Amino acid sequence: MTELIAKKRDGFALSKEEIDFMVEGYTRGEIPDYQMSAMLMAMYFRGLDKEETVNLTMAMMHSGDTIDLSGITGIKADKHSTGGVGDKTSLVLCPMVAAQGVKMAKMSGRGLGHTGGTIDKLESFPGFSCEMTTEKFFENVNSVGFAIAAQTADVVPADKKLYALRDVTGTVAVRGLIVSSIMSKKLAAGADIIVLDVKVGSGSFMKTIEDARLLAGEMVEVGKAAGRKTVAVMTDMDSPLGCCVGNALEVKEAISALRGETKGDLLELCLTIGSNILLEGGIAESEEKAREMLVRSIEDGSALKKLAEFVEAQGGDSAAVWDTSLLPEAPIKYEALSTCSGYVKSMQADGIGLVSLQLGGGRVTKESEIDLGVGLVLHKKTGDFVAEGESLATIHASSMEKAEKAAEMLRKCYEFSAEKGEDSPFIKGIVR
């Protein structure tokens, strides 16, 4: 390992055999943290070339169990988001795609910090669980069309160890390591089609379109090298996705979208990702046809019915799909009023995520208890005009003290202008 650290430090590429040796040794505990820390720092400064990134991804993928989806009939697809604020995409996308016959066998995680986790949101349904046997997981995907299970420690254990080390050694921001972390898990999950939602902006890890495009390109190349149909969609995260931030509130917004009541960026994202899944799966011959099919699943109610079937199959009370008042609610609703007039020039999406975190809607540590009912409903986003005294958002809180503090924090996340700025496209580009 000492020789490999020196080799990378001096700017040379590591071979497949060297990468395999390193990943296997570290996963088994034979290579200590201090040596792997030195390697990560060498990678931070020297980077990883495309071949190294592919080899690292494959080594990490094979560090534990891989999921064989051959027990699931039909086309299997998966979707991954690089993380953001208000991202409830899976709750809308999976039912729409499943209504078209494509199977979604999805592994998801919990939220940490200001980014929400899909599992936490789904636990807003009374009784819902993402814990299940492999047999039950396959059974649900086959019968309902999709299932969402908690990630297991047996899948890609190398990533779990490496990510924890990167987090405390200042080496998270290495593109090759980001690619291998995401793609090793997606490839291990076994889907035929992978669509990646690469967020760009203040609420995401990739702050510029250039960085996002490079990340998207490398992930697609790795997917292709592994024989999977892979597409990356680059989307805006300078503003939260949709209008709701907070677990049960986001579930309500997802249900509203499936009822055809909510349009905007959330629906546009789901239609874009969904149409790419249908195109790659050969279900539709054009993006236009694919979009028509997905919209029809909302109009005829089949997508909402799929969500109810999914909730029921995983032990939840599906009555909450039809009557959202059965979902958790916070006792306090407080309007965050604007102290000035003007057009919203920009928003700090990550700051808005921290408002929800302060209310109790996210985890400060892995052991933190989440209050599923708290969060905020935004009434004004970038480009909107706001009059002084008008509400920027409704705060849903457990106490008036927390609501007032959240409103104060929220106001600082908005920047205003006398003139309306130019609209920026929500979909920044697609990499195939």
C-alpha cells in the first residue's frame, strides 16, 4: 500500500490489479485508515482518470453482495438523485413508470443534515416499512410494479467505509470518488436502466453546470462500461424542488402531483426522467409519446392507484393516499412575512433545507428523531413578485418559538431585486 500511495502521489495511474488490492484490503480491515487517508488525499490532488474511475467503481461494486433481479419479470429501471432540498421525485416517478409496465426495484436511504431521505418521507404513512426480505422485495416489485427498500450493509461495504473516511479527511470533492460511490451502488442494485438526476446549484454538491456536466458524463460512461443503459439529467437546485420541504408535507405534494393538481418543476422533472426510462426500455418510440403515456397515467388515476398499492404492500395505511389529512401534521402554522417588496432574485436552497432541519424535519446526527409533520410550504420562488407583508412561506412547527426562529432564518434565504431577472431553464441538459 505504501508503494501505491507514492505512485498516486507522484501522478501515476493505478492499474486494475492495484485498485482491486486496495479496495479488498481496506474492506477487510487489512489496510488501516491512516494509509487509506493518505491515498484519498493523493487522489484529491492528482485526480482519477476515466479508466481508474471505472476500475474503482467495479472493485467497490464487488466488495459485497450484488442484487440479482432475474427473479423480477420485465424491464427493470432505477433512478438516483445526487441530493437536494424538497426532492420527492421517487414518490411521483415510480408510480407513473410502474403504471406503464416498467419495474422499479429501488434501494433508498435516510436523510442526514438538510437533505431529506426517501425512506423518512415514506414513513409518514402510518405503519409503512422499508425493511423486508429479498423474497418480499421481489414479490412486491412483481405484483405492484415497484418497491423501495432500505439499503443493506452487505451491498457495497467498501463505499460505506470510504465515504465515512472521505467525510472526515476533506476528500469528498473528488469527481472520480463521487462517481464510484454513486455508480457502485447503482450497478450493485442490478437494474437494466439507470437514470441519474444530477443537481446543479446552491442546494447541491455541484455548484456549476461545468462540474455537473463532467460528473454526469463520467457516470454515464461508467454505466455504459458496465453494460447498463445509463442517462443523466442535469437539473436546477438553486431553488428547492417543488414548494414543500419537510417529510409529510412533501408526501402531500407528491400526491397532489399524482392527482394532477400540482404542475411546475416537480412534474417536469418526473416527466423528463420517466420519458427517458420509457425510451431506453423501448416502451415508447419518442420522448413526446413517452410524455403522453406518463401524463395519461395521472389523468386516468392509474399512477395514484399504484402509489396506494405500493403503500399497502409495504405495511402502510393506503387510506392516507386518498385522504392526506391522515398524514402527520404540525400543531403550529405560521406565516413568514416579507419585510420588503420586489422580485425574488435568488434563494439559498441549502439554507431553506436548514430551516426544515431546525424545525426538526431532518437529522443533525444519525440518532436524531425526526418530526415528520414539520417543514415549510413556499409561496414565493425565484422570479416571483413579493409585496411587503406578503407571505413567503407557511411554517409548520411544533412550537411558536421554533416557528418564529424558522421565519427569521427563511427571510435571510431570499434575495430581492427591483427588476425581474431572466428565467433560467430548470432542465440544464441531458447526457446519454
